[in-house]
Amino acid sequence: MALTGGDVLLERSGDGRVAYLTLSHGRYTVITWEMRGLVADRFAEIDADPDVRVVVVRSDGEHFTSGGDIAGFMEVDPIDFTDLGHNVTAAARSPKPVIAAIDGYCFGVGLELALSCDIRLATPRSQFALPEMNLGMIPGSGGTQRLARLIGLSRAKFHIMTATRIGAQQALDWGLVAGLHDDRAALTAATDELAAKMAAFSPIAQRTAKEVLDKGVDGPLYTGIDLERKAYAMLRSSNDFAEGVKAFGEKRKPEFTGR
């Protein structure tokens, strides 16, 4: 029987520059089919808000997420699976930088959601897995492709084809996460600090950097270099670049407006 309930809460920082998406569905934060849609809905709202500059994805359960509602998937019509992964990985399409704050289990579709984010931070007790092989299945929301691009084909094959869990330190060593923080409180503090730092940068420079990195890495080097060069030229005419140069000369912090 499919699980019911669960939510994806949307909150904003006091200045409105940081949006927090909180997965909420009990201790293990099982992601239901409905929650997948809510992730996409929340990102659509965030992407349309010019005040939001950075997004943080987190969980209010004991674990970031233990994965998806397997029984619920069996009740979904096969035709609906043609869009599988498009909703829960909306972070990858968002023009805004997205940070995943991971504590505890990060399994299955939860790891695929985290892989679609730009930066992942975790705690030492965090564990990561794409365990679909145990069900006679493969990851279906971008896990095979994003993981291989992030940690390399050989490691991704090992991780996926053996359904092996890896710990936080190994995830850090492999480049799956960018940093480890002692516990949930330290993770929250570090995430808030990073989000505030990134929110102070030019939003158009951040958006452009994300696009150039994401598109460039999937093509030949010369294509990426050409994309970078054109993006650099485009930013050269922005008000934010002029403000950055002026602030540098005046030895003060720039006030970027996103223009």
C-alpha cells in the first residue's frame, strides 16, 4: 500500500535571499510520489522569485531520506514513469545555486535528489547508497548518469552495481560531498554560513557559473572553453561587474543587484 502524507516545506531567510526546502515525512523521510511533485512545485516558486539567490535542501527527520516509497511506486501507472526523475531533480534545472545539507541516510531517490544539487555537505554519520539493485532495478532519477560524472565511471559502477553503502569519509574522498561537519547543529551552521556567503555574490555571475559548468562538462573541452569565453564577455557588460570592480578599487564590499 502506498504511503500517504509527507511534505516539502518552503521557508525563506529574514532577508529573503536564501530559500530553505525541508523534506518532512517522519524519522526516515521516505519520499512519496506526491513529495516528488512538491519538490518541483517548490522550485518553480523559488525560480520565479528574484529575491531568492541560494537554495538549501534539508530534512527535518532523523535522516535526510532513506529513499522512496517502494510500495507506492507499484501503484503508479507505467506511463507516469516516463517523467520519472524530472520532478525530484528540479534543483539541477534551477538557475540558482542549490546546497544539500545531508545528515544520516541518503539513499535511493534521496541521493539522486542530492546529486542534482550543486554542493553537498554532510555529517560523519551520513551514509550514501543507490540500492536499487537489491530490487532488480536500476536508479531511475538520474543516479547512473550524475554519479558517474561526479565520482568517475569505475567508482559509480562499483557503487551502483554492487548496491554498496559508503560512509561519509569515503564520500568526501570520492568527491561526492564537499565537506563534513561534526553533527546536525554544526552542519546547519556551516550550511547557513555558506548560503549567506553565496547570496552576497552577484546572482547573475552565480547563475552563469552554474550554467557554464553544467553544460561545459558534458561536451568537448573546446566547446566548454568557447562557452566560458562568451559568458565572460556577456558578464563584462553587467552592472554587477562594474560594481565589483569599483568596490575592489574602493576597498569595500560590493553591493550586487543582479543586473
